[in-house]
Amino acid sequence: MADDNRQKELLQEMAQLFKRFEKGGDLAPIEDRNEWDKLVESKPPEERELVKELARFADLWRYFQERKEKLGPEIVSALSQVNQLPVPERTARLKEINQKLMERVGDAGQGAQFRH
């Protein structure tokens, strides 16, 4: 019986957490560009640059996913080490990774949406 109660409690907690990711929740995707810009500008300068590079990476990754292209083992390996670096080095490493990915993009075409 105790296991059933714990499972129910866990399911309720998970449901509450998932609601945070839905539209209107505090962890929902930001669709308004102005809201995104305000959030980025509210960060300290060092963190702000990191967030911008992470957003660029997310855009590039989405671009490759849409074209069913893989990032490649070199990029995946570099990414796996990024979180272990201090913020300034993390930002610099992400810039390098993004540059390598941009070199592979070539002609982005009409459908690509990159932040600048």
C-alpha cells in the first residue's frame, strides 16, 4: 500500500512539473522575441554571452536535425566537455563549436531561422 501511495505522489509531482513546461508555465518555450531579449539582457554580462552562444547552438542543431544531418563525433565530444568548464571558457568553446557548424551550413536557404 505504501508503494502505491508513493507512486501516486510521484505521478502527481510529475504532472505538476510537466505543467510548468506548457504554454503559460514558468518553463514554457519563449515565443516572443522581445521577451527573449529581455530575459537575455537581465543576465550578468558573462552569463549573457553564454546564453547567446547556447541559443545559436540550439538554432544550428535544429537546422541540422531538420535536414537529418548529424552533428558528428567531433562536435558531440566537444559538447560533452563544455559543462565542465568555467563560464568564460564555456562561452569561448561554444563559439568555436558554433563556428565549425556554421562552416558546414554553407547556404542556409529560405527556411533557416538563425538568431543574430
